Amino acid sequence: MDHENIGGFFSYEDMHDDTGQENWKPVNQFGKALYKKSVDILNVTQTICDMLPDDDHAQDTKGFMMQNALLVSAKIAGARSMEYYSLQMESAVIIKVNICQLREQTWACLSFHNMEQQYVDVLRNEIEAFRKIFVDWVKAFDKSHDLPDEWHLFNDPTTFPEDDEPFNPDAFFEDFDPDEE
């Protein structure tokens, strides 16, 4: 057992390497703060999971919570290593979904597992602090530095390639004959 880390908590230094980053850029400053906050959330989540009972239902809740918390940290690290807007946004969406699911699991802690409100409030407050940093981080993404996205999720539609025809719903059904089926 590590006597310096008796609780077995995750540490920012053990989980991430900032070498090679242009730390002066806002996207990197917010990304670093966001990553640190995700490690805090991971530790609070682990603590709450350790307090839950050992029954099967609580095991499911623990699994969902830890999966969400771990994925958030991993996706932030991945997004921080990318420089293309659409790839950063893809990670940001996954991060948002997982952090929201983690917040929703706090309801299960209260309703099904009789967790005391004060412990759930700690995690909810950490998630709210995370959300505020997340908003600033996403605002700092450089929209002008991107690759074409064949799925057209995060690219500006005015920059789509010329040979990519826009969807025409009227033409979609022109060749469709329901009697042929």
C-alpha cells in the first residue's frame, strides 16, 4: 500500500503528462483545469461508490458511475491531444453525455441506496464546477482549424465540398414505388 496515498486516490500527475502542450493557449489552460477537475470528480465518485452497499443493484450503480467518471477523464486527455475542431467537439459531446449520466446516477444513490444528501451534494457541486470550466474550454476550441468531416456534424455547412450534394427529401422518394415490395 502506498503510504503517501492511503485512500488510493487518483492523482493528476500520475494520470496525465503535459509535455509538448502550448500551455499559454486558453484551450490548453481550460483543458488542464478541466482535466484536474475530472480527477477530483473521479475521486469523489470512487469515495461514494465505496460507501454504497454490496448488493447487486448497488454494484450496477457503482459500475455505471465509475465507467462515466473514468471515461470523462480519458476523453479530456484525448481531446487535449487533438488540434482539429470536429475531433475536439466529438470528444466534448461524449464528455457531456457521461458527466450528465454521472450526475443522474446521484439520484440512484439517494433513492435506491439511501446515500446521505451531503455526500451526493459534494459530487453534484464538483460536476457543476466542471460544467463551468467545460463551457470555457469548448468556447476556446479553434473552429478555423479543422478537417472535413464526412458526417458533417461539426463543420460549417458552407464549407462542405462541392461534390457533396445536399439532401433533397423530394428526390429521395422519386424512385420509390411502395407497390414493388
